[in-house]
Amino acid sequence: MKNNFEFLLILILCIKYLYSEWYPDTRVTNDFAASYTSLNNTKSLAISGDTIHAVWVDERDGNPEIYYARSFDKGETWESPRRLTYNDSLSLYPAIAVKDSFVHIVWSDFRDDGAGEIYYKRSRDYGETFESERRITYAPLGSGWASVAVWNSTVHIVWDDARNYIDYQIYYTRSLDNGESFEPERQITTPTNLAQLGPSICVWDSIVHIVWYDLREFNTGYKIYYTRSLNNGESFEQDRKITYINSDIRYCSISCYDSLVGVVYVDLNTNTVYFSRSVNRGVSWTSPTLLGDMDEKEEWEPSISIYKNYIRAIWEEKHNNKFYLIYKYSENKGLYWKPETILVSADNSYGASIVDDGKKVCVLWTDTRDWNEEIYFKKNVYVNVMEKSLKNKTNIFLSSVYVRDGVIPLKIINSNKPLKIYLFNKYGKCVLNKKYFADVSCIFDKSLKIIPDEIYFLKVLVGRDEYKFKVFKLREE
């Protein structure tokens, strides 16, 4: 028998289930001045492999400027923040998207006659260096609240714009060459004399999805409107309403994965978060699903991320005059949702962005626990839950990574072979050794001492077949 337990999970034929657990909060900024993330229509962080990129507004220089930081180890440690803008005017609402070595950042900048304009900055070397910023818009009355998405070499940017001397409308531009050049910006919504605000964008292959909140039904308040492009942004379909709640609906965030598109937003009449989805690439949309609580708590600024069947949402909710971060997820494309949990309960946490890349779920937000606004990060690393069919149709899989009263989360189905279970700590010491001769659903050992936040290694022998697992963040609950 080998006692060599690598830091990698062994490769098994089929990864069928995924389970994950949240790591402790990580503070990204540390300065007496305020640092704060963007609104929920966009993302303040992006993932590229093990590297995580973050942008925010920082006032440490006496003026709101765009700052950037990255982590090479999945958010465990962060480089020192770097200032990206240098002007005496406001730089606000940054958004970020990453593809391979290209990092794309957009924001609203007030250096041009006091009106906000959309500016763009990129890195071609994974964020090591950034080129000079470029002005994207030329709108007399300003442009703001930009959102950016990227697919391969195409960069898509959307924002609200008042260039026609009427209320804000939704505008769009794209670059087909990784941000080297941009096409002329163009309005993609039906012209109205009433506000169209807070656009949010996502892209899957050649299909571009955009939502915003729209006041064209003035008597009943804002509604969520949607448009899409089927040809990589070359043209867009007629925009249409996708929410029919007789209420004032705002603050939308969109995400997509293949044919699944999801949107979260807030009903201002009840201050409650809702969700709508399309399972056919935006052709049709479901009725709203209530995600928040219909009580007197205020809920704001939801953010959404989709990976395969998993949909994850986070928003801020008022508890005892403080805003906590609430997290909720679905494993089946939004058909059913797990109960909500309080993810962060520090003093006044808000402005969260959530991103899921299939290996980890990452959240960036603004937090005042340190007596001023600082940027915090939290991650949730997937643990692979394995299943392998043997010749005798034995299935072995990890059903959980929690330990409660000494329960080790192993389940054996239809086994007619002797079982041996070993659990090792990170130093290679065996802390559990059990033998069984029948079907086993759980393993109990009341005397087992599990150290919270440690890494453990599980070895299972089913007859002569050996399985080894790394268990992340095994802890008492």
C-alpha cells in the first residue's frame, strides 16, 4: 500500500457531483481612505485560471481613482493595489473582463467638461502592465454605468448615454481585435423620452445578452428590458420587457452559460430580490422567482453568476441597521433554490460581485468593518464529489465535506467487498482506521478529533480497489 497522498485529487472516470465550502474573508485594501466596488450591473472581479483580477474606486490619493489588484493563488494572497487613472476629476464605476492574457477595464470618467464619459484600459500581459487609457464615448450630457464582457477576441461594452439631449438610453460598442480598436458606438434600444439605466451584459459564443431597467411604462415604474444579438453584436433584436411585476423594478444583473440565461433584480415596492431565467438563449423568459424574503428587510444590488446548471446569487440585506451579504444558489438551472445563507455579517457589507468559473466561486465587495470602506474577497473552492462504477456496480462517492459529531462523509452503495477506511492529516498521521464488511452509509467515530480549516486525505479500499481523495476545509459545523 502506498502512503503517498498528493495535493491533487485522483482522476476518476466521472465527476458527477460538486460540493464546496466558503473560505475566510480576505482583506484586499488597507488604507484610511475609502475604497469601494461598482454597482451590481457589472463585475468588479474576473477569473482566469488561478489568477483573480479586481478593480474598484479608491480615494487614497484625495480623489476617486480606479485601482486594480490581482492574486496568483486563487485569492489566498494579493499584490499591492495599483492606481490606473491619473486626473483631477472623478473616475467611477469600473468594470472588468478577462480572457487569456488580456485584461479589459472600463469606467466612467469626468475629466471631459465635467460630463461622465466611458474610458477603456487594457493589459496584454495578464495585468502585469497596462496601456494608456482611451476615451470610448463622446456624449454631451454624459455616459455612465458601463458593463463589459469578452468572448475570444471580441470585447463588448454597454452603458447608458444621454447624448441626444433626452434621458439616458442604452448604447453599445465592440472590439473585434482584443481592444486594439473599437467600432463607433450605437444606440441599441428603442428611443424613448424616459430613462433606460444600469445595463448589464453577458456573452456566450456569438450570442450577446443585455438587460437594463427602463421607465417607458412611466405610470407603473421601471421594468427590466432585454435585447440580444445572435451575430456577435453586429445587430440586435427589438428590445422587449421580461418582467411583468406590477411594481418598480431596478438594479438588474445578468449571467449566461450556453442556452441558460439568468437575471436578478430588485422590486423596489417591497425591497425584495427576484430572479428570471431563459433556458432557450433568451427566446422566452419565466415568471419571476422570489429569492429574498417578503419581510421588512431591505434588499439591494443583487449579482448573479452561472456555470453549467449552477446559478449563484448574492445581494445585500439590512439586518439591525447594518447590511449583510446574503448568498443563495440553485443546482438545477434555477428551478429550485437552496435556502439563503448570511455569507458576510460584518458591519455594512455591500456592492458584491460574484463569479463562478467551475472550480471556485469568488466574491468581491465593500466592507466597513475596519471603520472605513475597504475591499474584501471571499472564495468557495469546489470539492470534487466522485462516483465510479465498478464491475460489481459498486458506487463510491463523497456526499459532503462536513464533519458533525465525528461523521465522516463517505457513502458506499451496493458493495459486497470488504471496506477499509483511512483518514490522514496533513502531516501524514492516520487519525482514523476502520474496517467494514457490509454496505456503509456513514462512518462514525465520536472520539475523532477534527481540526477546523485543516486539509485531510481520505483513502478507501474496496477489495483491492484503492481510492484517494483530498478533502478541503474539513471542519466541525
